[in-house]
Amino acid sequence: WHRASRHPLQPACKHVRAQHAQAGSLNAITNTAAPSNAEEQGRLAGKNVAIKDNITTSSLPTTAASGILSTHVSPFEATVVRLLRQNGATITSTTNLDEFGMGSHSQHSVHGPVLSPFTRDGIPLSPGGSSGGSAVAVASGQCWTALGTDTGGSVRLPAAYVGVVGFKPSYGLLSRWGVIQYANSLDTVGVLARSVGDVREVFEVLNQHDARDPTSLPDSVRQRVTSSRSERQDHKGKALRIGIPLDYNITSLAPSIRKTYTTLLTTLQSQGHTLHPIHLPTTRLALSAYYVLAPAEASSNLAKYDGIRYGQRSTTATADASPAEKLPLYAATRAEGFGEEVKRRILLGAYTLMSEARDNYFLQAQKVRRLVQRDFDRVFAAPNPLLDAGGHDIGEGEREEDVVDVLLTPTAPTLPPTVEEVQRSSPVESYMNDVFTVPASLAGLPAASVPVALPEAVREGLGEGDVRSVGMQVIGQFGDDELVLRAAEVIE
Ligand code: GLN
């Protein structure tokens, strides 16, 4: 393989100007495979796919953009990568990300920050994160499609920021075997592409049970989901009942986003689709719950990187220290190997799992997660196939009168900030970008971000290099992945 030119420990450049609009200088790629002359057969023959660098490939290193895995080459390959190859796809490269998937702007990487091909006043915009490298690789034509991972929005947010399609399937449909864990109850493999049709091609190849992933949905459940769907009316070509979550109309929604959203809603209505205002009252708690649960799982998942079982061992502490001195090796390895944001998440997670804090944080957040799921079950016409016969554990009286097929929301509350604005912002300000994406993650629902052109009036106020589209998010009931893709095609 060929390692991207930036030295892994080179610090993030502080004032990157935009003369580097060329693909290579966007730093989307971490490693490139040597070209192969093999004649591939299969549905994806001749298609180049890039893989987020936290999904193992045996042909290229898998670093998760972390110093602690900077020399790691996996002895095995993720199931999703194996399926791509079996269907004839060529794995061309691995893509840059926020370390272990923790971030919203792809700036926290041992390989240096990723830059969007778009600029504002000459300054590169944030590509979104954490799958920013995958999104930029797709947007700049460095691959046909790319795989990403989405724990709280990491496929959808970068797709929105660089103007491509990003799809996070229902939790448990795509195998996580060989995917480096961040928060395993939320981690989902997703697909980024320039069209919904391309997303579907990749999704269909990957959508199958994997006995190696204990959370992969077994065939019996997949069949139940399919049959519960075919009993319902076939939506092909039919008008969609579109839910508009009133709770997403937050004051911090940028006017440009609101304008694009309302223009799109008017268009959809004129095409015969119906709009239904609905309430998801727990939405306002979802972000806080996510930022308790995800770091808690992360602190546990990342405990294995100790320089002994896993991870690049510290160079300043030695393994043959006496037992009393073992802690320095462990501590030094983690202090040297992890970046600041990852350390912050580990500390946050360790705190909320402490016996004194658990009841107030971790357990409360789990309750909120359950309420978020119920909010969704109340508004979808389709019952949740994961719940017992009859489909939902909600009292009849609790159910909304006006049930819907899909929900439509903006993917992010603002247009992408510049990388300089990101550097000036606090961690909590970065977390705010995920406010619209985390609810579907907490409930394990399928969701897609689709680029929608900014209305003329908004575009006039923008500079030459700026983004021309806004990401709009379609969310469906669990298992309604195909319906989400169909609705995404209506909007595209
Ligand atoms: N920005 C969110 C986080 O940092 C989501 C990341 C993701 O989906 N991997 O946790």
C-alpha cells in the first residue's frame, strides 16, 4: 500500500487556505491500495469503493485515525468489506475520520484534519464528521461510493456538509464484524454516494445476516420485517404521508436551512404528498442522553488499548517494568496514543458509570433512549417489528391519530462552519451539530441525508466556493429501509 504523504503525527494545520481544492490536499485518504489488474466479476465489478479507516481491511492498515493504532494491520477483514470484494468491487483506499469516530468535523485525526472541497471567503469548510474522509472522497470523485460508520450521525452529517447522499440503515442489518467499536449499541455501517441509486446498490449487497456479529438480525427476524411490510400497501409511486416534527423547529435553525426546508415541503405537497405536523417530545433530551451513553460505551470499549493486549506501546515506559510499575506503561501508552477528544470521552464515560453518578446519568439516559423510541413508535403507521406481536407496546390512546410513513427534517441546524470556526468552538458547540441525527440513532432507525439545492434567493448571498445544497434527512420505522430510500429518491 501507499501511505498518504502527511506524517501521521504532523499537527493539524491552523490556517489552511483554499488554494488546495485539488482532491489530494483535502486529506480524505489515509492509505491507497496498489492497483490490481484482476478481472472482477459480480454486481459491483469495476466499481471503486473507499472504506472508512475504522473498518478493517486486510490489504491496508486500519488506524481508526488514532496514534494508538498507527501501525495496526488487521489479520482479518470486516464482513462488509469481504461482501464488497465478493461482489466484484475494488477497494481502492481507506478514508480519514475523527479518531475512533468521535467528532462531527473530521478534525481530530492523527493523520491531520480533512478539508471540504467547499470554501467560504477562501477558508475551507468543515467536511462534517466523523466519516468526513468518506464524504469528501465521494464528493471529489476519488471513488464511486464509500463506507462510513454512523453512531450518532457520522454518515449523515458529512453527507449534508459536502452535498452527497448518506444512508444509515436500521441497526443490526449490516454486519459490524471487523468494525472498530466506538459505542456498540449505536454503531452502524453506512453508505455514502453521489446518488440514492448508488447507495441502494451497495446496501443490497451488504444487507444480510452475519453469524459473526451477535447483534446482526437473524434471518427469522428479517423475514418477519419483510412480511409485516408486504402486508401493508405497496408505496411504489404512491403519495407519501410525511411527518414534520415540530420539535425540530429550534430557534438555532439557520434561516438558510429553514428556507430550503419550507421550499422543499411546498414542492412535495404540490406533487401530491401530504404533510403532517407531529410531536416527538423527547427530542430535546436526546442529545444529552446520547452524550452520556456513547462515551460510557466508549470508555468500556477502549479499555483494551493498553499497550499490552492491543495498541501501540508507549516508547517511554517499558513492558518489563516490575508489577508495581505496570500502571505507568498502561497510563503512558494511553496518554501518548489517544487524542484529546478521545480522552475527554473516556473521562466522561468513566464518570457517568461511577457508582455515585450512575443513577443520575447512565440510567436516566437509558430511560430517555426508551422514550425516544416510543415517540417514534407513536407516529409511524408501521408498527415496530422488534416489539411483540401486534407491533407496539403503546396503548391505543397514546398513538397519534395522524400516523405517517416517513419523517422529514433538516440533517443539521446550520450550513457547514469553516474549519477555523470549528477550531474556535467548544466541544459542546460541536456536539450541537448532532441534534437532529442522534434521535434516529438512539432508536436504531434507518435514516438518509439527501442534498437539496438551496433556493435561488439564499444562493445569491453566498460566495463562489460555498456549498450549494442543504442536507435533508428522511427517517423511517425500523426495517423500513427501502421506504426511506424511496422517499430519498423523491427528494433527490
Ligand atoms: N458526532 C457524534 C460523536 O462524536 C457522532 C459520531 C458518529 O456517529 N460516529 O459522537
